[in-house]
Amino acid sequence: MDIKRAKQEIKDAIRAYLIKDESGEYLIPAIRQRPILLMGPPGIGKTQIMEQIARECGIGLVAYTITHHTRQSAVGLPFIREKQYGGKTYSVTEYTMSEIIASVYEKMEQTGLKEGILFIDEINCVSETLAPTMLQFLQGKTFGNQRVPEGWIIVAAGNPPEYNKSVREFDTVTLDRIKMMNVEENYLVWKEYAYQAEIHPAILSYLEIRRDYFYRMETTVDGKMFVTARGWEDLSQFLYACEMIGKKADREVVHQYLQHWKIAKDFANYLELYEKYKKDYGLDRIVDGVYTKAAVERVKCASFDERLSVVGMLIGRLNERFRSAYVEDVFTTRLFGYLKQYKTCRNLEKVAEQEQADYEKLRKAEQLSRLDNQIWNRVTETLEQYQLLIQKEGLNGDEAFDRVREEFQKTAQCREELEERAAEGLEHGFDFMEDAFGDSQEMVSFITELNTGYYSIWFLRENDCGRYYKYNKGLLFDERQEAILEQLDAIEDNLNTGIKG
């Protein structure tokens, strides 16, 4: 299965494990809550989805890479305790609490969350001395003599033997006590995530024409060569930084992230073309409705790869506008919710305190993404500005509320302007696409990308666009027609098989 399906399967399992009966007991007792084992190649997002799952399920997360630990840190350190048996005193060896189990209790104290995920990565790559402990952990949910707290779900991840020489196979007894999920890389699934994660548009447009370069693991006479989803994401962050400091990412730099020399060189060459295309076609201005007939004629005569690159870059520009509109909408909606409280209580200071309490609760529980955190901070700053404003003007009661409402109208107007700007950009994008490509394969690619991006999907759900619905309807018809033809082919094959039989 792909990582998206694995994420949903884990979420479903967690929800099932955490259901309680009428007496408040877990419907599935802890002994029957099988640990989940994700087995798949490195760098495809196994660890990353744990953070997403914990936030989306509203539970805690403790994550460990077990290969970084010794038996002592996992099990605990031994100490001598004197005990009496049959009237005689004996020295008995006991163990301190496992560092890992202690971390779970600390997480509960820090976040206030009593349920969560204990995620152990690289579980099948442990040392010989730690291997029995891992088997005991999966089979009995204990580290040494300490049991994993009730309400905490065990999820582990490992790599198949072809990716790691130190891999140890699990025996049948252990495998019969876990939920095994074999995960494979999938570019289309990763692309959905990549739009939301704001992966650099150069990477997205490149991978659209070089999908087979998305993930590679090869062993050659010169050693291992590989490219992973993690490598592309880390490179994306570095490319943004390079743009800010005016540094060019050449093939040597790219190879530091894409450790496959052929792919690194190819992408570095594409980066140069990417910048050239931006300049030649004036892509920065197409979403403003400004492009030349010469640019249209040039793209008509360009190679298919170049045309797809232009489409990808155009989508990248539009997604910037969609994201800005989305962020402004979330901010405005959240701010409006607190101003509704202000309307009722007429005490802005009290409302600001409530907002801070709500934010701190989520932050402490580690339920905020980076973008969530930025939006919450902006709400806090805005409420503080409102307080300073009414204090400066000496207002209170209804007058203070009316003044704050007046200021909020500016925020609401900004949201409308950003949505309008995104809508205009989309219309200009369709103008260019129709002039350059008409109802062609490139238009299909354009519509498909709009149907894939997180922010574009949100925008199209909230705003009407006649041309999008027109072309998307045609795309859906083509897909249905293709599916019907495939079904007919399958029926024909079955009939032929029956006749031959």
C-alpha cells in the first residue's frame, strides 16, 4: 500500500483501539490491541505521518529511533534491593524505569494527553543485545519490567533487508501478534502532500516529467546511489534559502541531497532551464494577465517536456495565490470567532486571555503545525493591537466595540481582495492555457494539478470558476469513458478465455 493508505489505516486502528464501552473500559483490551508495524523503504514518510496522525487524532506522540539506544536505556539500569523470602534476606536485582517508558509519562505530564502513540523507528535494525527486548516489547508491550501505559498505541517502523544490512527478521510468534503494513513509495500520493508542504515548484514541475526519478535505490560498483522523498523535501527547503541569499544550487549542491549522480546532474540542468523558462515566458506576470503573442507561439512550438514545465510553473504561481487566500481566510475566521465573544462580554482583555489560553492548550499538547502556529500568533498580535487602539483613543463599552469592528472590516476586506486576486489569477491562467494549448493534453495536466493541490482544492470548493468546471467535467467524462472501456476489455478477455476453455 502507499503511505496515504497506511496513514488512514493507522488512524482507523487508533480510533478503534481507543473506543470505550459503557463502563469506561477500552472495548478492545490492551492485550488485543496489536502493535502496528510499517515496513517499507527509507525516506518515504513513515516517521512524518506519525506527527500528522497524532495532531489529527488529538493524541500525544513519543518517537524514538531505537538504533540510537542501548539495552540499558531501553530496559533500565540494574540496582540491588534487599528482600525477605521465608524469613531470610536476599539481594535481588531490579531495574530502574525504561527511559522510553519514562518519556511517555513525561509527555502525558507536559501535554495533559493521556492517550497517544509510542513510535519506535528502525525496530528491526537493533543490536544483538537489544533484539530480545524488541521482541518482548512487540509481544508483551513492555520494556524490561515496565508496561506501556494504557491508552498508548504502539506503532513501529522498519526497513526491508535490501535497504539495511543489519535487518533482523521477526519470528512467526512475533508476527502473529502485530498488524503488518507493507508500504511502498508512490509519487502521486507524495505530490498531494507536496503541494500542502510547499515543495519548491521547480521540483514539482521536474518530477512531473521525470516521475521515474522520484525514488531510486541502486547498488553499483561505485557503491549505493539513491534518491528519496525525504531528499527532495530537504532540497526544496534549501532551494528556497538559496533564492533568499542569492546562491545558485549547482549539481554539486544538488548531489548533497540527491545522492544519485545522474539524477542530481539532470535536475541541476533543469534548474537552469527553469529559470530560463520563467524569463522567456514571463511566467511571473501571466497570472496578472500579461503575456505576449510571441510567448504563446513559442510554447506552441516547444517540446512536450518544455510545455509541461510551463504548465507546472504556472500552477506553482497560482498555488502561491491560493495559499495566501487560504491563510487569510483561516486567520479572519478565527479572529471573527473571538470578536463574537467580545460582542457578548464587551471585555476585550478577557477575550485576549481566553485566546491565549486556547493557544497554549494546543501548543502544550503539540497539536499545532508550523502554519497553525503562525496564524495563532497573528491572531494574538491583532487582539493586542485592538486593545492598544481602544486604550489610546480612550474608548470603552459599545464605542470600543464599534471601533474594533471597524478595524476588523479592514481584515475582512483584505481576505476578499486576496480571494479576488486568486480568482483573477486563475482566469488569467486559463486565458494563457487556452491561447497556448486549447483543449489539449496540457490542459488536462493543468486541470489535474488543480485537482491535486491542497490549496487549489480548497479555493475551488469555496469559489466558482466556470472554465474550471467546464474542463473538469470533460476530464471526468474522459476518465469514466476510459474506465468503461477497460471494463469492456476485461469482459471480452473473460469471454475469450471461456470460449478457448
